[in-house]
Amino acid sequence: MSAGTLHRASGLGDTHRIDPDHINCARRWATAGVIAVDPTMQGDGVLVFEYTGGGWKKLGEGSALECSPFGIPNELGDQLGCRDQ
């Protein structure tokens, strides 16, 4: 999967794009960092995606993600950057 594919699934506009260097995948889930076109708009959040129904779907976003709200098994947390408390 490419940054362009995740960008289309993300709903991001022209002000942000998926960072191709910060995409992590495990099983049917992926997380991706975002780069703001204007550096003053840069945040620290990531987007969470799931491959379902033949395509990628954005599940949510945040800067401190837990796995279980997205149905991600906790053992995949290290690979995807989410952790249950």
C-alpha cells in the first residue's frame, strides 16, 4: 500500500499528506504519520486504517492511540504504535 492510497482513504485535503516514511502495517491494519504543507500547521498525530471490503478505510486519528478501540489486538501495538493502558 502506498502513501497515495492511504491519502485517498484519509479524507485529508490539500493542506496535509501522508508521510511515506511513517507508515506501519500489521495484518489488516495500518498507521500513518501526516505532514502539513505549512509547517505551522504540523501536529503529532497519526491516522489509523483498516483494510476491509477490498480497500483501506480510515478508523480514527490521534497522538496517543490505544489499540482495542479500533479492534487491533494488543500484541500488534509495537508494530503499529498503539498501546492499551
